[in-house]
Amino acid sequence: MSSLTETTLKLFSVLPPAERFHVRARALSAPLEAVAWRVPRGAVVAEVGCGHGLLSAMIATEDRSRTVYAVDPDPRKVKWAEEAAGGLPNVHFEVATVERLVAQRPGGFDAAVVSDVLYLLPREQWPEFLRSVRALLHLGGRFLLKEAEGNRSWKHYKCLAQEWVMVKLLGRTKAGGGLVLEPQDTVVALLQEAGFKLREVVELDKGYTTPHILYVAEAA
Ligand SMILES: C[S@@+](CC[C@H](N)C(=O)[O-])C[C@H]1O[C@@H](n2cnc3c(N)ncnc32)[C@H](O)[C@@H]1O
């Protein structure tokens, strides 16, 4: 585990054991540092669907000149995020949706991060959700979309089974009715339709049992 992850995880030691375990498991099972490193330095950042706030805390810790506005519709998650990382001077957590953030600061962000959220939304809501994320950014603003790739591999099916347990059986993750993984080509097309120019696609599944993939795009 690298020092950024270790340092950030220390913040979460104040949480109850089940939440601490969840956050540590998240840190070990997803390449969150690879996302954090790609956020421009000094940026005003929106993280939509921040969960317990681990990634937001990493982004804020890795570069103290970034300011992160992190939202999630689940009040339980935001409470834990606030307890753990709310003391960082450059992170602000709020129970909110992307639409609310757009209404507060349209075009007001240099970067937007969405990590493992899209798959929880019903598929028909993806285009509108991506258009709302686009509306957060000024022209040229960076969008980092971390998802699991729907590539029909064993990792794809393992990921769906695992998420089914988290969402439907344990109720640990709030979903809007989705649980869909789409292939790379489909996501790239949706990004373009929503007003993004694709810069890079980074396959991040090496060493993980989930087909992690990161889309790096720019508001066009
Ligand atoms: C798997 S967690 C990811 C948390 C964090 N982004 C990370 O990468 O560690 C998914 C989060 O998406 C949130 N979520 C579900 N539906 C959402 C929506 N429509 N808009 C924003 N967030 C949503 C859930 O409440 C949950 O906290």
C-alpha cells in the first residue's frame, strides 16, 4: 500500500469497525490513487457519488492546493465521510445530487470525478447524468470517469455478483435501480454525445479482480 493510501486511511480510523473495514477493503480493491493522480493540481474539483469520501480525501491530501466539493445522495455515507475527512480544510461534503451541484455552481469546476457510480443508475439515465456532469465543468475542464468495464470477462461477471450482494443483499450501497456494466465503445460514445472529448482510456484491472477502467475526458 502506498503512502498516500496509508496516510488517507488513517483519517478513517475514527469510524466504527464495519465502516473502517469497508473503506480499507475499498482502498485495496480499487485503483483510486490512479484517479487521484490525474486530477489537475490546484483544481476546484467535484466528486459526484463520493461514498465514504476516501477518494475525495486522497485527492485533497495528494495536493493541498486542490479544493474538493464532494456530494452523495446517501446521508449515511456523507455523515461518515464528514466524520473521517471533514477536518481537511480543502474538502467539503454535502448530501446532494449532481443536479443540485450544477444549480449551485454551473461551469464552476476545473475537474469532475465520478468513480463507480454510473453502473448504479438505470441505463436510461446515463446520458442525462453525463450531461449534468458536463454542466459542472468549464470548457476544457477534466472529467475522470472510473467504471468497471462490461467486457464479458470473468471479472465482469464477478463484479456484477459482488455488487449485487452489496446493493441488494447487504444494502450497503444505494442504487437507483441500475447494476449495468457497459463496454468501452458504448461509454466512449456516450461521453462524446454528452459534450466531452476523449483524451485517454486507461485499463486499470491488472492485479485486481474487477475490470477497472478509467476514461479521461475534457469538456468540449
Ligand atoms: C461504490 S460507491 C463509490 C464511492 C466512491 N466514489 C469511490 O470510488 O470510492 C457508489 C456511490 O454512488 C452513490 N450513488 C448512487 N446513486 C447515485 C446518484 N444518482 N448520484 C450520485 N451518487 C450516487 C452511492 O450512494 C454510493 O455512495
